[in-house]
Amino acid sequence: MPRPSPADKCRTFHALHRSGCFVIPNPWNVGSARYLQGLGFKALATTSSGYAHSLGLADGAITLDMALAHYRELAEAADVPLNADFENGYADDPDEVAANVQLCVDTGVAGLSIEDFTGDEADPLYDFDLALKRVRAARAAIDASGSGVVFTARSEGFIHGLPDLDETVRRLKAFADAGADCLYAPGIKTREQIEAVCKAVAPKAVNFLNSGAFGFTVADIAAMGVRRISVGGTLARVAMHAFIGSARTIAADGRFDSFAGVVSNGELNAFFSDDVQTRS
């Protein structure tokens, strides 16, 4: 059976956003991507922080060329749609955002997101009018590509010190009207906030970042109106947390107790051998 093409993945990704609710977990390398796909997840999303930390860099330190190479590698490795966390488009100017969006589309991703974070914590959000122009530029670039890539527009106030729900909703509504397929406000976490965002941009899809122990199940979040649930860099941090804890125990106590019960080399070999055979 032939592997799905980028166009196939885009069509599948659009269909996932039309109804229901799905979890889109965030791998940080090929191995984690293929394992998540093997568990039956219908789509995947990159994580800027998870990838950066795996390279020994801080979140936000990845260059445009590094990001594009990472997206291409994961898109080629996965048979399910991949959404790219394209940060602020690696540019401030709308025309430059549009040019970079075309480069991102060319990697084979099925979706990408553009955020309104400037990269400057002292002045974290682009001016409303500029933020809107950037969204319109990204939308136009995707349309011009003819790719069918799903476009997510993000407003970042809640994770950059400006937790203003009214302003977040104002921006997301404008982004929806400007053509975003999916809207995303990372950092909202109460039922009231989630429902307000979903209601404001309906019938457009909403992505909810479930990066903490908020007590919500997938069913709970779906009932609030969310279509897509991502976890950001949390799975990558789960892996790093286990690694750090184990390494610290060895370094401090000379004990290897943390190795008990871990997945075996044979089990991972078997999974990835089967995965290769299935994909060939």
C-alpha cells in the first residue's frame, strides 16, 4: 500500500478539524514520532521547546533552517499529518512571514501555526493591526501554494505575561475572520476560558494546550467545544524528567534503582522493526 502523499495528509488533517475532538501529541524526533503514530494517534505536531532542548538549546534558539529541516524529517517519517509549530514565522514583516510560510509548506507538513509573540518579553505581542496583517499574509501564502495546509493562528498573551481574555478573544476572532482554519490561545486553562474561546470563534476549530495536570479528560475538553488537543513540549519534558532523575541518582548515590522496569532494548527493537516493515 503506497504511503500517503502530502496532499493526502492535508485532506486528512482538514477532515479531522471538521467535527469531533482529537489529540495531537508532540514528538521531538523521528523515534518519538513513529512511536506515537504506532499508538494510533491520527496526527502529530512538532514542539519547538522539545526539539530545542534535545539539541541542548533553549526554546526559541532554533534557526529557520534548523526548523525547516526538522519539519521535513518528521513529515517524511510519519504517515499521519504533521503540524509545524512555526513560532512567529521567523520574521516580523508580513511579506517575510509569507515567504517563510512558503518554505514551511514545502517541507511536506499538513499544517502550520503562526503566533503573535514578538520574541521580546518586555513587549511580547505584536500590535493588533500588525498581528492581523501577519495572519493575512500567512493565509495568502498558503492559498497561493495550493497545498491545502491547515492554518492555525495563535495568540500568546496568556503565556507571556498578558493574560487578558477579552484581548485574546478579540485577536482570535479577527484571526478567524482573516482565514485561520484553527485558533489557539496557549495558556488558557479554566473551563470558562476554554468555553469562551470556543464560543467566540465557532464554527472554527480550537486547539487547546493541555500541558499540565488540569484534571480534564479528552471527553471533558471535547464537551467544552475543543476540536484539537495538543501537549506542547510536555511529553519531551516527561522523558527529560525521567532521564534527569535517573542520572542524578547515579551521580549522587551511586545507585541504579531507577533502571528497574524500564522498556527493554528488545521491545523497542521489535516495535521499530515492525514499524519499518509496515511502512515499506
